[in-house]
Amino acid sequence: MNKSEDILHNLFGSMPVFIFNINCYNRNLISVYSVNGKKIIFKKFNEKESAIKEKFFYKVLRTHCKIPQTYFESDDFIITEFIESSTPNLIRAVRDWARIHSDFLENKILEDKLMFKHQPRNLSDYVLKHKEIFGENTEKLREILSSKKREENHSTLIHGDLFGRNILTMNENNYYIDFEFSGSGHPTKDLSLLLLNHHDMKGEIIKIYRENMHYY
């Protein structure tokens, strides 16, 4: 029995059964176990700072969206429930993050030292290079995003890595994970990731985002 299994045995009172590891691009070690008939995740972080950030964002976002249940936290690992995810509910994700972006706009929490600072200076260049995504709005968006004042006035909490792998859907609910790159930045960063990965739904994504945001 390895250290992780020993911890799980002491925590749940039963022998854990290893199921599989989840590829995390060598950043962290994520293992799925079965204990007492339920699946759990044992996520061990390679860097202590990453563990601190993950726990920080779990607490910050839990009142704004669904986050997997946490069973135990330590300095370098976290144990949570395993979400049996189906196809990610993209539209619900757009709704959720339009509201989160709006709720945290210019919030004092953005000044916290754990916030990853996403620089917005390349946003206008990104729009110009992806005219197939933004269509007739390309030039207008470029002008808006190239305005330093607008960029500063639209700093909010963003996920930073918002795509299908980090959007888990179960029982018509979305759960969000992996906040290693979460922090303060322009909401377009999250929205552009959704558009880039779901180009065929760009019209619907923009429409739903506009309907659920409450800022200009």
C-alpha cells in the first residue's frame, strides 16, 4: 500500500482500490480510486503554491458555481469527489462564467497575491488573427480591446483554462476544476477559449453570454 492509499484508508476506513491516473501534462499527479462504493480523486501537486491556489479558488468560487466536494486538504494534495462527467454542457458553462465575470468585476479579491495576472495586451492581435471566429465584428472588437482604459476597467476573475476538459457535467449540473491558471484578467480570455474550441457554436455562445452578463 503506497502513501496515497494509506491516507485514503485512514480517511475512509476502508481499503481503496486504484482505478486509473488522469493525464495532467506532468504538472500534477491525479489518481482515481474507489472507496466504499464511490469514486474519489487524489490530486497531488508538484508545487506547493499550486495546491494553495487550488484550495483558494475552491473556496472563492464555491458560492458562485458548483465545485467537486472536498473530503480532505493538505499542503501538497487534495482529495475530492470524482464527477462521472458526460458531454460538457457548453451553454451552461457560458451562462455560469458570464455571471462569474460580472460578479467579480473590479472586486477587491483580484488584488490577492494568489491571483494569476493575465495580461490583456495581446487581445486585439488575437481578434485580428481569428477573423473566421469574430466575422463582421472583428474591427469593432479590435478597437474596443486596444483601448487601455477598457482593458483596465474590465479586470475580473477568470478561469484561465476554460475548455471541455475542465468542465464536468453530471445530472444537468456543471462542475469546474483545475484553477491553476485562474486569476485576474479580461473576460474575453475565457470567452475566446470557448469560441476557439467550439467555433461551430460561436453565434449561440456570444448570444448566451450577452444575455447573462450584467456589465457593458
